[in-house]
Amino acid sequence: MSFLLACPHCGARPVGEFAFRGEQTPDLDDGMAHRALHRAIHLRRNVAGVQREWWQHRAGCGRWFVADRDTRTNEVHRTGLVGELGPRDAA
């Protein structure tokens, strides 16, 4: 698997410079019911298509960001800091 990923701080780099941390899940809240907390932590959508994911530029600036990536083709549609890309469902 080889593709370019654009760090919001450093620009486009080979994906080998980054650490993948999985699908971005709903925000956790101290007041969440047990069942909602379980779903948020353990259940993933794992879509065949575009999903929002966590990435870290470990060989560069070390910062965390999110990317909207097509899991079928590895095409990265956009990257940005948390909150910059709008709602997850808009991916």
C-alpha cells in the first residue's frame, strides 16, 4: 500500500511517514449511557468507501489530524485538523 497523504502542517508525504489510528468515532462524553459508550468505543462502521480516519505524522511534525479516505482505492479526498472538515457524515 503506497499513496500520498497531505499533512495539514507539512504537505504531501508518502504514507509510510504516518501512523494510522483508525476510523474517527463519535466524541465520548462522561454522561454517556453504558450501551452508547460501548458502541462508541468498540463498534466501527468499517465502510467500503469514504470514511474519516485518524492519522499522525510520526516522521514529521508529530501532529494528529483527520483524513477522508476511500478505503477501496486509498484515494485521500481531504485532510485537516479536527473540526476543519465539518461533520463526519459529510465525508
